[in-house]
Amino acid sequence: MRKAKELAKKKPEIRKVVDALIDISSEHNVCCLDLGKLFSQIDKRFKQAAAAGATNVDLEADETRSLKSLAFKESLICYRMGVKYNELRGILGREDTEALIADEPMLECSEAALFGKVAGQFSEAHAVENGIHKMVQLVEYAELNGMTLGDADPGATQISLLQTDGRWKRRKLRDCRIEELEQTVIVLKVQRGISVDDPWDSIDLELALGKEG
């Protein structure tokens, strides 16, 4: 890790990219905070409307627009982070880039490497259209299944999703919910003996250890 940090100190071009990554990461944190606040406001207003017996139609339309706008903004920010990560990796190489990121307090908890995978394979337009977090799961799903992702619209990519009854169902990416895709990726990792972070809150052990049909 020291080697990467020393390189960043000595080479202005590296420091410039790292500083840009830190700025984008800070922007991302603010956007996520705004999303959290808005979601809490929506939840509260829905509960108040339900208690009063009022309709949610107008509220739903207004709040959905706001959420979509923020989600769009977040996907753009994350994609930019991925582009900068790939730029840094092009200068330093994968190992030193990962070491530098891990050694930088402002970046160590970021998902820059995951966003970099998306930015390296898809256009900004595709990433934003489908949502950056869904695209991250798609890239991981493809890696786990040995799939080659082309440059066509990823929304048309067929995904096998694990159902609650243990069966698998094919669906296009654009029709998948992020939660079910994320859980499917966790199950595939467990089946392949890949370490995951505390999946058992939302994944049944027997399902995770089952075989894909």
C-alpha cells in the first residue's frame, strides 16, 4: 500500500485523478443522503395519507418524479467515478490502484472498482437508463456465469432469477427488480464458494445451496 501512496505523492497525474475520485465520492455521498431523506419523507407522507383515507395518486406521481431524478443523478455520479477509477487503473495497474483506494480514507468504502467494471463495458447512457446498481449486479452475474456482454442495450439481456419457491425464471434485465437480481447474485456466489457479506438475512440457506434449474 505504501508503494501506491508514494507514487501518488510523486506523480501529479496520479494525485490529480485521486483528488477527482475523492470529489466525486463526496458528491455521491451527498446524493445518497438526499435519496435517503426523500425516501423517508415519502414513507411518512404515504402513511399520513393512508391514515386520513386520502388517495396517493397525486402524491405518488410527484414523489416518483423526484426519486427518479435523484436516481438518475446518482447513476451519472457513479458512472463518472467508474471512469476515473479506470483512468487510475490505466496508470497504476489493478493491484496498486486497489491498494491506493484501500489506503485512502475518503475512498476505502467506495464502490469505485465496481462502477469501473460497468464504465469499462457500457456507455453512460446504458448505465443511466438501466440504473448503475442494477448494472453492477449484471456485470457480477455475467462474470459468475461466464457470459460475454456485448455493446447492445443491456436491458434486453436475459437473466435467470431465483424465485422464492427455489425455481429459476428467465427475464430481461429491464424487467428485473434490483433486489431479486442482487439476491440471485448472492446465491450464485454461495453455490460457487465465494465469500459474501451476511447474506442470510434475505436468502434462505437451502435455496442458496440448491442448483440452478
